Amino acid sequence: MISRASTRGRSGALLAAPVVLVLALSPFLGAQQTDRAKRLGQRMMCVCGCNQILTACNHVGCTYSHGMLKELDGRIARGDSDEVILQSFVQEYGPTVVVDPPKTGFTGLVWLVPIVAPLLALYLVWELVRRWRQRATPAPAAEPSLPRELLDRARREAGPQTDE
Amino acid sequence: MPYVGVTLAGVQIFFLTLNNFVTSPFRVFGGADPSGALHVARLSDGSGLNPLLQYYEMVIHPPILYLGYTGFTVPFAFAMAALLGRYPGEKWIHITRRWTMVAWCFQTVGILLGAHWAYAVLGWGGYWAWDPVENAALLPWITGTAFLHSVMMQEKRGMMKVWNVWLVFVTFMLCILGTSLTRTGVVSSVHAFAESSIGSWFFTFLGVVFLVCLAAWWKNRDYLRSDNQLDSLVSRESSFLFNNLILLAACFAVLWGTLFPVLSEAVTGNKISVGPPFFNRVNVPIALFLLFLTGVGPLLAWRKTSYDALRRNFAWPLVGGIAAGVLALALGFRDFYPLVCLILSVFVTLTILAEFYRGGRVIASRDGTNILTAVGELTMRNTRRYGGYVIHFGMVLIFIGISGSAFNQDQQKEMSVGDALSLGPYTILCQNFDQPSTANYTSDRATLEVFRDGKSQMMLYPEHRTYLASQVSETIVAVESTPLRDLYVVYAGHSPETGRPVIHAYLNPLVKWIWFGGIVVVLGTGLAMFPNRSSALVLRTATEKTWGENRSPQAATASAPFLQRTGHD
């Protein structure tokens, strides 16, 4: 037998768990603000073939990332806008330098399909479930098993005693 | 099942052909001169192992991932055999359940070891970059997870037979696709060291496998009719259905993003990059919905769940989750996804704990034992179900660990001896630079003292090594890992302008939860594969029964309840 007090104690321990978790994360709430170079660097890929974000590529001996980051700093110091900087990098290194594919034209499909496909799949599942449930409903008998006169008489007699 | 042997042999013949005739691992390096004579390239001791792979986890990461990939061949072979032979019932599923779980477990461990290697060796401060080869390992893991869930629908209700067969087929094909992405270099990756020119072989094999699967299914599709229909949308069946839908959506999104650069180049002639932000934007909401289903699904009843049962099972976990969210908001949490992840993690954890507690309480009150003994007894009576809950809890820990990345901080600085770098609560003071060397490499090493609140806490020694044989450099990261945060310090090289060493420090919260969650997942999988205690009693009873006629009727009656399997999912 479990006493109510001990049950409350365990419930309290269970409810304390989220508090501990939140407190564990709270020292990180004051995360630093990234500067503009870091933010822009995260919108570009290193073109050395490592397939990493520009600011994340720290391959020792990478012949691209250091120069690209210096160039980025230089353009920011010159006062270029974000879009101008991105376009200049595309001109220089090709379209693979941009992390996010453009949302227009053929490359827009990369964004569109992962949204449309699950919705389509959801619709198909919904349709499947609907069909299953329809099949699960028993079909009414084609002919009543009792003579029609007998059924009519039973309905008349039961009518006053039953609600619609 | 002769078809099983044929299928396994077919797969084996393909790989043995590759190894023996196409890309032998014992190939001689060199070439023919104009006269046709073969000149063997001679290196006294070779170039050594790729420096990136000179790390102890690399001894076990590839074979473990390999076991995951190859393990999925067994359920594939049994599914194919059941279909071709039109074997009745779900016998192939019972036979392959442990095989599937073992393969899935190895795949999980292989992926996590790869992530840990990337974290400890590549030195960019993270563990998952959505690299095409990482994605290739994730894809069969996702479909394998979907199969492990949907297979229960077939076992319990005789439903989703076509779906299950195709999930196994797709999982196997994704294993082959993953291998081909790693080995062919179709997409650019940090794993380029494994590239060779065997792409056409792999894609031909993949095409043949797909056609065989399609033909086998088409010819025998009438054998796969469902025995039952869905009775209610609020039921275990529908939760599995949605769980599978979400997992397949995630799988498709990852596959789509991975292969889109190739598709774009084929259609428009321009190769583009699909980087981590795409995968994060698409997959994070999907993963969170999956986390929600992880909490909801196991507590719904088969066929139909009543309102009372819903209220009974979900009220307190829901209150706990919302309370955690309110508390987090009060403490200043403003990032949407980590907040949702926190709420759902608490919700799922409480549903799991409540499930153990409810079952344990019944046994405790009946047997007069304490609750912990009762929970142990409960778990051992239905290892599959409660092992599954342990796996779910491990996944919750992994989700919490991943959500910590929203709070990552980093600082980079050119440093000389005596310089300091501040990051979060830490101050890193540069004490010394030296150049230790071994027969294998020379190294630039920093000696850093870490202070917290003015008190010295630890010494860290990040390195930047150059391997002599290959003349390739790499970083050796210094990580101080605690359950709350990792202080991760990289010797990033030297500034080209000043020649001074560059130190890059990261503060990554909760990373350890990911590795610990992985261990919990492995333990849960082991538990789920363990035979039920009641099954052992069934065996014992059956053995006693066959031993003779001398058992008393009372003894037979006493053991009768054990003849009924109590295990359920």
C-alpha cells in the first residue's frame, strides 16, 4: 500500500524535474549577440569543399576560409549592405557560396517540396483512414428478415414509447 | 526459407564482385610505362592513416555503422522471402525483430560516434553539420525507426502489411544509397577520403533492387491485405500512423536537401549549396512534433481511447510540461524552439515516469513489495514495452542536448603569452606555447589556464598537429565537459598577418546530454531485446509438462496462469 504522503512526495519530485532543467539552462540565457560579420559569415559556405558554414570552417591549411573572412571584414568596413556583400561573393565564388538556395525559380522547389510533400502525405493518410472507417461500418442488410407487415406493426406499437 | 538465403547471397555477390574485381582494397598503386611495364609506386612506409582518422573512436565508428547498414539486410531478406514465398502470418516479423533492433542500435551508436568524432576532431565546435554522408547514415535510421513502430500494427492488428514490407525495402535501399553517397562523391562532403569511381555499379545495383522489390510486391500484393481497419482516430494505431508519416516526412526532407544540389545541376546546369539552415528549418519542427508523439503514442489504447483514459494519462504530464514552460518564460527563455523542446521533453518524461509508476504501484500493492522492486518486476515482465520507454527517455535526453545548441557562445582571439580571453563565466589565460613532436607528427600546443570567478579551475592543452608522412595538419581540441556545458578550445592556427597563434573558444551547453542519451538508448534497446520473465516461466511450465504424467492436477492449475503471455506493447 502506498501512503498519500509518499505519493505526494514523488509527485513533488516529478514536478521538481522541470525546475532543475530550466535552472540548468538559465546561465546561458544571456548569450552574446553575434556581430554582423559572424551573421553574414553564417549565410555563406566555405568553398574549399568541406561543405561547412564559412565561420565554422577552421580546417588547418584551408586556402579559402581565412581569405574569405578577411574579404568579408573588408567589405563590412567599407559600408557595403548585406545584399551587396552576398552578391559580390556570388560573383566571385559562384552560387554555391550561398548557404540558403534562392527561393525563386527552380531552386524554390527545395523549399516548397518539403512543405507540400508532408501535406500531401497527410491528405493521403486522412483518405486512407476515412476509407478504413467506411469499410469498418457494417453494411445494412439488403432485405428485412421479418415480413414488412410485422415490422410496421412493431414500429406503430413501439412508437409512443421511444424518442427520435 | 530458401528465398532468404538467395536474397542474402545476391547482396553478398554484389559486394564481393566489387571487392574482388572492381575496387580491390589490395590494389597496387602505380601505372604502366610507355613500354607497357608496370611500375609500382613504392613508399617505404606509406602515407599513414589519414590524420582525421587517427583518433580512437575511428577504430569503432566505421565498423559499428557498417554493422548497422549491413544488419538491415536481414529483415530485408526475410521480408522479400515472405513476399515471394507468400508465407502466412507475421512470422518473418517475429524472426527479424531482434535483427532489426540490433541493426537499428548499431546504426544509432554509429551515428552518435560519428557525431562525437566530428565534435572532438574537426574542431568547428559542433557535432552535426548536415554533411551528405552524415545524412546518408541518418536516412536508413529514420526509416528503420518507422519500421520498428509500424511493425507493431501488423503484429497486433494485422494492419499496414504493404507499408511494412516497403519500409524494410526502402530502409535497405537507403543503406545502399548511403554507401554509394559515401563512396562515389556525387555530393561534396568532408568524407571525401572514401571516394572512388564505383558510382555506376552502386546505382545499377540500386535500380535492380528497386525493380525486384516492385515486381515482388506487384505479383504478391493480394497476400498483403490488412486483416483489420482503424476504429478510431484517438488510438494507438493512428498514433503509429502519424509517427510513421512524420518520420517519413523527415526522411524525405533530408534526402531532398541532400540530393537537390545534384538535381539542380542536372536541370539548370548550376550547382547550388543546401546548407545546415535549410535542414534545421525543415527538420526542427518535424522533430518536435515527433517528440510530442513520443509522449502521446504509447499511452493511447489499441482500437480506441476513452476521454477518461486520456484525462487520466495526460493531465499531470501536461500540467508539468506547461509549468516548465511558464517557469522558463519567467526566467527569460525567449527562443521558441528550445522552449517548445523543453515543454515537450518534460511532458514526455513525465508520461514515461507515470507509466512506470502506475504499473509498479499495481504490482507493489498486490505483492506487498516496495515500488522500486515492483517497477523492476514490471519492466522484466514486458521488456519490449518498458525497454521502449527507456529508449524514448534516451531520445528525450538527446533532444534536450541538441536544444542546448541554441545557447552556444564563442570567441576567437589572437593570443600571446599572458593574454586573456573571456567567454561566459570563464577567463582563459595563455600560459605558454610549445612544439612537442613524436615520430608521427610535430605539434604547436598552447597551455591555457581557465579561471572562473577569479579561481583557477583547470588547464587545457589544445594542439595543432602536422603529420610527417602525409604533411596534413589537423586540430586536437581541448574539451572540458560537464553536464551543464562544454568549454571547447581550438588551436585554430596562426594569423597570416601577425603570425600570432589564434585561439577559438566555444561554450556549448548540454552537449553531454546527447552522449548520455545515446547510452540510455543503447541500454533501452538491450532491455527491449531481453526475453520477458513470464516467457521464461512459460518455457519452464511447458518443459515440466512434457516431462511426465506425474504432475499433480493442483500443480498444473497453479502454473496455468503462466501459460498466458502477459507481454504486450
